[in-house]
Amino acid sequence: MQFSKRLDRFGEEIFAALNNRRMELEAQGMKIYNMSVGTPDFKTPEHIKKALAAAAMDDNNWKYSLRDLPELLEAVCTYYKKRFDVNLTPDMVMTVYGSQEGMGHLGMALCDEGDVVLLPDPCYPVFAAGSLMAGAVPYYYPLVAEHDFLPYVKDIPEDVYYGVQSLRAAENFHITGLNMHPEIINSLAYIKKAAAITNCEVGLLEKKKAQAIVQACDEIVSGKFHNEFIVDPVQGGAGTSLNMNANEVIANRAIEILGGKKGDYTIINPNDDVNCGQSTNDVIPTAGKMTSLRLLQNLKKQLLRLYDALNEKATEFDHIIKMGRTQMQDAVPIRLGQEFKAYSVAIMRDIHRMDKAMDEMRTLNMGGTAIGTGINADEGYLRRIVPNLTEISGMDFIQAFDLIDSTQNLDPFVAVSGAVKACAVTLSKMSNDLRLMSSGPRTGFGEINLPAKQNGSSIMPGKVNPVIPEVVNQVAFNIIGNDVTITMAAEAGQLELNAFEPIIFYCMFQSIDTLGYAVQTLVDNCIVGITANEERCRYLVENSVGIITAISPHLGYQKAADIAKKAIKTGESVRSLILKEKLMDEDELNRILDPIHMTEPGISGKDYLIKK
């Protein structure tokens, strides 16, 4: 029989005794039955109790007493001395626990070899001994070592810093296959650090414990132990798995700092110490806001770069006249520089929205604990936690005026997602324009040239595609979808809590990150390298009927329309038809069709109109 090292809660001596006895029994050809275990710590189901009682009446069942296993009794005593510093003798073990022998020591054949038996940890070793000798597979309730009430799901490696809570979540939630965002890991470390300092200030946490927790958090912020955060970004439980993962990693590292061994939660406890005064329901929303704020700041930097790059192009192209278009039809002339200036104005408007969105992320519900009422949070802690977090993180935060509202409502994330989506829409529309204006090179608009970045086809030689604007489009499509998810998840909360923050954060972080990366590549690999085909732009203007709009005030709408129709039908230019019909002389026509005049407010050639 093989026993897991991490599940060895009963000491090597006990396992050695069990293995020795099992081999003896098997050598004698005895049939080994599995059994269930009942203890004061684990309420045995009624059907198991009935089965045990029935088995006790059956003489065919194999029964065995610890009185016949003195080496096991010695092992039990050794284990208790090493684990709990309790001095027991074999007689004391039999006296204290002898009444449970009928249930604990090979009572009956309840199930087949290898079936699962649930055991408290630590439970009375006599009970565990019986079930293990019967061939049962143990899943332990770590009632002392891990302060838990659920069975292990698998072994926990000795060299890791996460614990059983993290491992269960990793087993339960194989959803995205992705790791937790490094920024939310850092945000959690800042929060736990601030909480440790605050709890120490109000006398709820020993100074040496607080210092160890603070050091562990600082190490996480520096980039260490991020691989110990093993839970999937998308998870059930409103983020409890992530909070527990942070608590366990920080606790185990703090235990090491204090000279202990990982897993010895008598030194630093994940819940009682690291999570003191906190709940998942104030920690996780705060971590989500901190992370969103940092990511938005990075996005803003990229948008400011784009704003500057567009303004530079606006200046560079300001003298280039081109045809404006509405509904994909010729409209009136516009300068290429004006188009790029309009793009930059739209981006600045998005930056302002981003600033407002960032303000939405500065109001925290820390101290509200489970539902915003602040249960189990010391009054001094409640007053100090947000100011301490502000100081530690270097970010400006305020505590929500109404912690209950801030705990149950996630509309600030909807507002932020809306701002990100609006920016994505702006960028996607601009990318559409860039693709159209650069279309060709011979049979499209051909007004601008985008930098050639890679081959456009595996079959068509020489083809180059507008891959950078295309990727911006795709990022925008995804962000729009993420916004729908965020909206639905925020709406789906019930009563005092919204359980769907994990999917909100997953979508939010992805949207902000990918938009920032898209803007970065748009600037570096597209905007700064755009060139204009000035002669092509002028040719299209001069041969478009759209310029007739500038002539309309001088000739009247009907006459101008007649000229436009004739130009379209014959293929002649508007200019040549006006001169041919002697509707204007060349000087007057040149004045009206002046590129600058046609692209500025007012009536082009107004002085001629006044003379008439």
C-alpha cells in the first residue's frame, strides 16, 4: 500500500506499523475488507451506521482489535508526542478511545478495496489505522493543520507555497487554461500588506507576524511567487479561490520567514492572520479596481502617444487636398491633415473618458467585509485600511460612503468597460478609414500608403495587406463582446453580493491590455510611417463632381445639379464643363475652387458672389 507524503498526517511510525501488519495479514491469505470511519469530528451518515451495525452481527466479517497490535499503539503514542507534544501510553489510548473500536477497527466490509473513506485530520489515529488496514483510500478533513472541512482532492507537493484551498480551485476550474493576471496578484499583495499593517496598528496582529506578512507581500510585488497563484481567472465563488490562494501563499512564505515549515499554520494562519478583518467580498473588488486602474494608466500612456503621432501627421498632411466622402460617395473636398486632426481630437476625447473611468476605480469597499456591514472588522481597522492602502500602493483611494452599496453593485466596472469600448470603437472606425484610403495600390483609393510590414499572401506575389489596422479592428470586436459580458455579469448580482466578478475582471483586464497593445502597434508599425500620395489625392478631387457643391452658391442648386449630371454622363470634369459653357471665367473658378477655401467654413469665392 502506498501512502502520500503530503497526506502523511499520522506519522511515519503509524504508517510503518500499518504496512507491516497489512503484509502479515496478506501473507496469511486473509481477506481484507474496507470500512468507514466515524468520529466525534465527522458525523457518520445514517446508512453507514446501519451497515456497520449489520456487519457487527455477521460472524463472517473479519474483526480485529488494536489490543492485538501493540506496535501500532506505540506508533500512535509516538505520533501524538511529536505532533502535539502530548504524552500518551498504550493503556491511555485504549482507555480513552476503546469505546470506538467497533466503528474504528476493521468493523465491517462496507465497500470494495480502494473505495474512498473520509477522515478528519487529525482524527483519532486508531480510526485511521482501521480504515487504512482495510485498504480504503483516505481523503482527509484537515481540521487542525488546514482548518478546513472538506477532503483533499490530491497530493500537495512539498515545495509549493499554495495550499489545499488553491489546489481544490485549480482542480475545480479548468476553464481558460490561463494564469492569473500579474497585476491582480500584485494588487492582492498590496491589500494583504496594508491589512497586516493596519491590524498590527490596532493590536489584532502580533508585530512579528505582521512584519513577516509584509515581507512576503513585498516579495510578491517584486515578482516572486507569481507561479504559486494557480487558480484559473474564471472561477466560481466570487473570487474566493483567488483570495484563498493569496492567503495561503503569503502565509506559507511568512512562516518560512519566521523559521517555520510551510503548512504549520500555528505560526501564521492564512485565514486568522493574513485574512484578518477581511472578506473575499471586499478584497477581490478592491483588487479588481486597483488592477483596472493600473492597466488604464498604461493604456492612457499609449493613447497619448497615438494622439501625438496623429497630430504630427495632421501637420505634415495639412496642405494635401483630397476628396471627402459620405456614405462611400464623393462629398466635398477636405485636407488630409484635417482628417488626421479629427482622429487626434477623438482620441483625446477617449483619453478624457479614460480619466473619468479611472476615478470610478478609486472608491473602495475595503472594511465592508462580507456584505458591507463591516462584521469582524475592528473599528480602528475600518478607519485606517484605505488610507494605509493608499500610502502603500502610491495610488489615490477613498473609502466608499456606503459600503453596502459598494459591495453589492458593480456598475463602476460597467462604466469603465463602456469607456474602453468607446475608445475601441473610435480606433476601429479610424482603422477602417486607413484601410480604405490605402486601398489599391492601383484600383483602390490609393490616397495614402501604409508601411509594408509583411507578405500579404502565400499565393499572390507582391501583395501587401493592411495588417495593423486589421488587428486593431479585431481587438475592437473582442472588446465589444467583452463589454456585453461585463454588462450581463454586473446585472446578474443578487441581493448583497455579485458573484460574477471573476468573469468581469477577466474580460476587463483583457480589454484594457489588448487595447493598449493594439494602440502601441498602431503607432509604431503604422501611423508614424504613413505617407501620402499627394498627386493622386488632387487628381481625385479635380475629377470628382463633389466640387460642384462649392459652385452651387454661385450658379444655383439646379444649374449646379445639371452640371454634375452632365459630368457624370460624359466623363468630363466639372471645371471643363463650366468653362466650356462660359458660366464662369477661369480666374473666378480658380478662386472658388481654391483648396483652402473649400475646406474652411464659409462660402468659397464669397467676394464674387457679393459683386453679383
